[in-house]
Amino acid sequence: MSFKEISFIIPVYNRPDEIHELLQSFLKLEGNFLFEVLIIEDGSTVPAKAIVEKYIDLLNITYFFKPNTGPGDSRNYGMKRAKGDYFIILDSDCLLPSNYLNAIDSYLKMNNVDFFGGPDAAHPSFSPLQKAINFAMTSFLTTGGVRGKEAQSKKFQPRSFNMGLSKKAFEASGGFGNIHPGEDPDLSIRLWDLGFKSAFIKDAFVYHKRRISWIKFYQQVHKFGLVRPILNFRYPQYSSLTYWFPSFFIFGLLLAIILFFLGINFALLCFAFYFLLLFVLASVKEKSLFIGMMAVYAVFIQFLGYGTGFIFSYVNIHILKKDAIQIFPQLFYKN
């Protein structure tokens, strides 16, 4: 099985500079593949149209402008208008390595799957903050490592910054729902229930820039935490104890600090060893002690944001039985 033509679907909101960098990476793709690029402007006040027009003669590219209805609906908008038999969904803050399409083509020739995803990586040109956050989101020592386990179990949930989807799977599922974030695992679960197979293609990675500050990173992972109990409530058969890990970590760290002041040091020493291990691995990977220190802080922010969001959402959804849309309207777009 292989693809005949791929349609890249890229929603964008007020990020024309990112689109320029992403389209530049398209020009360096290796292999003789047919593909089109659809840019879906999601009601931006700073549009990317002028940037896109510079690539009209260089790429098979189409630009659409629509009212702001969120990334999930924008991706559906693009897939409804795409011509390919496979769709690849990217975030605007990504860059493609030159071997990207070769990696996907090689995998699909040997494996019959209808949706897939790949990992993200930090490009050498990224800032220390971007590299530190990338480490926190992808290291096997953090919740990012859960994705690797999913890949091994053949129950991988592709993330929408780097996700492939057959036209057949899109038409059967109707595409993304109105929840955000969390629209990608929601779609993955619905596709599984429809009988479609997913896959993790380790060589089909993208460079994910994550142009965010510490505050925005906390807000992002906090939303991830809020969303997961909602998905667990919708699809209890796919809930997992691993989703509790950040919350357990935060409560465990708080307990360790309390025990330290009561004269019991062992628990806090365990946490200190964990943070030291994070520091060493990040420093070695990025060849920078500074990035190593930032990575430790990024992991703490990741666990704090996700863990507190998860607990708050779990109490409201699973214990108090409140309606998710009413209690968390910011997580749902009105399409």
C-alpha cells in the first residue's frame, strides 16, 4: 500500500512568518512525489496570504480564508477540499526534514494503515527555550514517553501537529470534533472504534518550534490536563493510569517537602535524583548546561500544569458529574 497523492492541510492563525519558514522546508523535500498544500487561514487578523502568494509558482498550493472556528474545524475544511488520497496535517510552527515523504512512503508500502503520526524534534537553530520544552514533551522520563509506549502497543494516538489520515478514514469519521485541545486523541479513538488501524512512523518526524513563553507553556499543558478526564469520560475503555502520573508527581513532591521538614529526607532525595537525571540527560543531548537547567524547569511546569488541570477536571467531570461544555466552555469551539 502506498499513497498516490498527498494533501498537506495546514491551519494558521496570525502566524504568517511561521508559514514562510514551513513552506521553505517544502521546497527541500526529497523524492518524486505528487502533493498539494492547502493553507487554511482561520479568521486571522494578521493574514498569511501575501506570504503564500510568493510560493504559487514554486508549490502546488491553495489558500483559503474562513471565519475563526478553531483548528479542528479548519482541518476538516481543508480535507473536504483536498484532492489527495492521504491527508497530512501539520501545525504552522513546524518544519519538515528533507526525508519526510520518503519515510512515510517507505512505511506505507509495507504496512496497511489508515492513520499515522510521527514524533517531533528540536532543530539545531531553535532557541534554548524551544529545546528545553521539546525535551520535556518528548523525553522517555516524562509524560512524553507515553507516546512511545503507545507506538509499541499499536494503539498510537497521532498528534495533529504531525498526523496522516486516509481520505477513507476522514469520510468515515467526519474528521475532528469541536474540542480543543484533545481533538487529535478524540479522532484517534473514534477511528479505532470504526476499525481503522493507526501507526507510529518514527522516521517521519517534524521539527516542532513551539513558539511559546513559560506562561503560555503552562497554559497549554494545563489545558491538556483539563481535556484528558473529558476524553476518559467519553471513552472509559481507553483510560489509563499513566494519565494520572503528573498529578501523582505533584502531590508526591508536596508530600516529600512536608516530610523533609519533619526530618524525613528519603522522599525528597528521590525527587532530587530524578531532577538531576533530567538535567544530565538534557545537558548531554543539547550539549548545554544552560538548556539542561531550563529542561528541569520545563518538566516541572509540564507536570504542574497538566497535573493540576487533570485533577480539577476529574473532580468536576467524574465526581461532581458536571457537563464539560458548561464548566469548560473555553475547550470547545462552536463550529
